[in-house]
Amino acid sequence: MDPQITSQVLRQARVHLLAHGECPPGAVQARIASSWERSLRAGVQPVGRVSGGDPLTGTEMRQVLTRSEDLLAIARPVMDYVFEQIQDSHSMVILANAQSTLLHTLGDAPFLNKAERVALRSGAIWTEEARGTNAIGTALVEATPLRVEGAEHFLEANSFLNCAASPIFSAQGQLLGVLDISGDQRLAQAHTLGLATTAARMIENRWLLARHQRDWRMHFHTQAEGVGTAAEGILALAPDGLLLGGNRAAMQSLKIAAADWGHLHWDDISAMPLRDWLARGHSHTERLHLAALHTGRSVFARLVLPPQATAAAATPAVLSSDRAVRAPLAA
């Protein structure tokens, strides 16, 4: 559909929302409609001055940055990489924390000047309650990657933006923040959401590796060449095989929920018990063909032990384990 026609339809839908308290059926995609209705209930007005979310400055902002030091250290190299891909496209890359406070931005100078006019800068707070439907705040509420294009923004002032954001999760499923790519709506790129999602997963993987340096790790993928890439599944394990956490690829592949961490063991999900891995020996380059019992899928995987551990030292903890044998999860 022509962008101008789309904008007109969206504006008419917003008028209907203001008059009746709900969006007309089918006029707006479901997630955007839900966000618009939340924005209205929060008292946000599409036109006029933003009444909340004043940018943090001074001591408050320094405290926020201090609390976010680890996330910033891990995310900055990924943001640099993303910016190389979108440079000179009138766009910017944004990292926000779980409270929608912008922590760090990179962008083309001409677009940054336009973004400043709507407070798209470090220290600004982009919750739905403050700024209505927007990719950063709405992705955090929905806990899923999403795009907010042009007039889909609840505030008229933000309708020049095309934004794609992906939430960032810890290995235990805690929401850490969001990675957003925003640009000029007239120059929208179809691949932006995919790039933001990939970047978020790169940050998640780096976070997992940093936080679980002293734990055992299982890296796996359905293709041998996929092990070691941004698409691999990663699980953190205790020496007895207890699953401590994992990335989104692992959770999706193995159908594991965040509530399962600390309850399931490797032997619950794998056709090859952990003791067999250790009996065979291991190396950082070994890839073995495995089957996840509760999914039936085969994967290539490698077990990585931390520097202070050795298979010989760790094996007794696994071989002597007297925990009860659990039945595999249902498919």
C-alpha cells in the first residue's frame, strides 16, 4: 500500500481510538493496536507536549550508567558493528535498559540532529507511559522483537521515524534491555528488524559467556558449521549436569522455558548422558552428533569446560551422582 494512504488509515484509526477508546477492527496490526490502547489508558495524547519521561541528567544518569556498566561493555562492540552496516543511511543504533532509559547511541550526524528534537538521545526515557507506542518501550512491554513504522507511533511528533527493536535477555530469561535501530521513515529498510534481532542475540551470547566463565557449557546447532556462530544454542551447566541457563536459540531448539533453569539436567534432554561425554574425553573443537530426547532433533554439539576444570577432575562428580533418573520431557 502507498505510504501516504497507510498514514491516512492509521491517523483515522487513531481518531477512532480517541473517540471510542479502542481501535477499529483490522485497521492496525494487533500489537500496535494493543499498544495504542495502553498508551491512551496511560494518559498519553498523540498531539502536544510530552508530559513525562524528562531526560535523566547529572547524578541520576551517572547512577544508571554505573548500574549498566556490564551491559554497556558487552553491547558497545556489537553496536559498533551494527552501525558499520547502516552508516550513511540516516539511521542510529540505540541501547536502552529494561526501564527504557537510553544508555548509548550511535548515528549519522544529520539524523541525530532530527532525533534530538524528539529526545531520542542518551538519558531520555522511552516508556509507553511517557511516549506512547514506540519500538523501544513497546518491545520491552511485549518482550518480543517488533517494528514501529511512521504513523504507527502514537505520538504524531514521532511519525517521521521507522524503528525496529529487539529485547535483550540474560541466560536466565531476565530482561536486560533493548537494542533499537531507528531511522528516517522515508528511507526504511526491510532488513532492519532482522539486524536488530541478530545484534540482540549477539549481546545475549556475549553476556552468557561473560557470566558463566566458570561453568561448563554446551554449544550446539543442527548443522556442524553452525556451532560457534551467532545462531548456535548455548547451555550453561553445573558439573552434575544441572542446567543453569541458556540463550534463546537453546531455549527454542530444546523447548525449554526460563522456569526450567535450575530444575532440568542435561541427561533429561540429551540422548547422550553427560558421563558418556566425559568418558569419551573432550576438546574445544570436538563436535558430536546428539539427539534431544524430548524433541527428537539431532544436533552437533561440543562441551567446553572452564580453564580450572579438567575432565579427570570433574568426572567423579558426574559418575558418582546419585540423583534420581528423571523421565524425559514430553514432546
